[in-house]
Amino acid sequence: MRTSVRHACLCRIKAIPCILFLLFFLGFSSESEAQVLVGAARTELYYPLLKGKQIAMVANKSSVVAGINTVDALVNDGMRISRIFSPEHGFRMNAEAGESVGNQVDSLTGIEVVSLYGKHAKPSAGDLTGIDLVLFDLQDVGVRFYTYISTLTYVMEACAENGIPLVVLDRPNPNGSYIDGPVLEKQFASFVGLHPVPVVYGMTIGEYALMVNGEGWLSSGVKCHVQVIPLMGYTHQTRYDLPVRPSPNLPNSNAVHLYPSLCLFEGTLISVGRGTPYPFEVFGSPEMKYMAFTFTPVSIPGVSVHPPYEGVLCHGTDLRDYSAKNPDGPKRINLEWLLEACRGWQGKPGFFNGYFNKLAGNATLQQQILSGKTEKQIRESWKPAIEKFRKIRGKYLLY
């Protein structure tokens, strides 16, 4: 059975005003984007919920509609945005991955910005004082270790504990056409993976919110009053190229498609190109001298400050033409790149670091690689848990 939240969303769908659709069309460039209407653009569904309310908004630079930041658009339309909650990278997205971001006042709107990263990952009761409704609008990329779904979870918990409704403005998943990777085991839960889902889970962030709520994954089993404003013109097979980068080190669709495969390298001594113009489009290290392609990471303020191997020539693999060669996008994680890199390390110690098991969501994958398991053997070990997850996922799909 679908959740009642889903039925509430779908039964409220109305015709889209022509002018709104035109504005959305002009705001994006690719054909796929022109055919998809994001939740933030469907103002006829959620503006009535906002009228007269004091609103807190979870947003960043990826929160756009018709080329305008959703917060700016709401302020321009007279909505009372009292507070902005920003995830990893900050609201205007000028912080690199893992960088601590403090509270501040947004220079464009004058609205207080509360960081939800680091030690303050969850809104406090004080943060929500005077707030009538929380509006969530972040562009996820559909990968377990991408931290926006962890931010979503903590916001849901805070809303549930303080009796405040949450409205999620849904957005497409650019990696939404497949499910792959090991399912996280409970003992490896962290901010880069809170729930028993595969690395690539094939759900929009709105569907994910319904699953977290419906499966009782919030702390102490609390339930959040959540409503999803659905997409129009989207299925999980829709090719969707993001109009803006979702975070500083995912500069384009090619990097977004490669991210599920290459981010596992962040748990090794291999660079994924942070500190270059093409992060998550290349990988390599100074040790991989047998590879012809080279790159040298440098410090880039606001993107990659002091990246791995800063100023050191790295040899590796250039994947910048990956999307051109795979126009339909990836169908699964490419595990062979990781296996080849480990073999190329030629038994030297320290290929993996302490972060790898958190990214993998288990201790098994590292052991399998070190013991010489093939990609086929590793994939076979994932199947039972993935099939169990598919049954859970199916209860919450909106598209």
C-alpha cells in the first residue's frame, strides 16, 4: 500500500498555468529539463500552505526554479521566510566538502542562515522557535553517501519532535534509473549513510522522505507530518541533466553520473581529481606511473582547499568523455576501476583508509577486494539485500 501522504500529494495535482511552465522552460537549457516540472515550480500546490506562515527553508544554491534561487523567488513573492537551514557546503554553496560552516546572515536577503553540518546537524528546538512550517528544497544526486538525505532525516526528526509540518519540494534524481551497490549495515551508519539502502537507491528525495517516515527510521520511531510536492513529467527513466551543480565538486552531469563509482576512491589513496577543473571525472595517484594521463591538484578556495596530492603530479584515468560514450547514463556502479587500481598498487600497504568502510557501508567489500574476488562474485553477494530493499522501495514510489 502507498502511504496516505502520497495519495494526499497526488489528489491535489492541478493544471499548470501556461505562464509558469514557460518560465520554467526558459530557465533550463536541456530538452529533458524542459519536460520536467520540479516541485518548486508547482506553486499552485504549495503556496496556499505557506500563506500567513512563518517559514524555515532548507535550501542551497542548487535550489532553483526558472533560474532563480527558490528562497529568493519566495521572498520576492512576499512569503515570510524567517530562517534558512543550509546543508554541507553552505547556503550559497561556497564551502568545500567536509568544511565547517558557521551560522551567518545571508547578504542578499538579510535572512538568518543556520548551518546543519558538523556538530549541529539537526535543528534544535530553539532553531525552530516561531516557525510554523519547514520547506525542504535540495537537489539530491541519488547516492547514499551524498549527505543531503542525512540532512533531510535530521530535519524530519526535528520537525516531528516539535510538531512542525514539513513540505518537501521534490526534484529529479539524475541517478534514478538504477539500483546498485552494497546495502548499508547498521553498525556502519554515519552522516555519509544512515539507512539500510544500497549506494545507488533509485528514488527522488521526496520518495526517500516517505520511506524514512514509513519505515520508522527516525529516532525513537517518531513520525513526521510530511507532504511531498511531486514532479510533473518525470519517471525514473527520465534523463535529467542538472541546471546547476548540486555541490562544488560535482561541476556537471558527467561528474554526477561518475560520482557513485568514483566516490569509493575517497576511502583509498587514490585522488578523484579534487583541486582540478574536473573533480569526479578523473582518478589517479603519484604511484600509478604506468598510466599515461596526468593531472596535478592545486588548492582552489571554496572548492578544494589543500586537496590530496596538492602540487604533486598524479597519473591515472581520464573519464571526461564518459557521458558522451554512455548517452543513456550508467546502468550500474563501475567496480572494475576500483579493482584495477587496487591491483595496480601491487600489494603495497595502506591502499584503503579508515573512511572506506563507512562509504561502502560494510567491512565486507574491502575484504572481498583484498582477497581477489572478481566483480561478478562481489555483485552476487549484493543481490539478496538489494532485492529486500526493492520491496521496501516499491511502497513509496511516486513515479
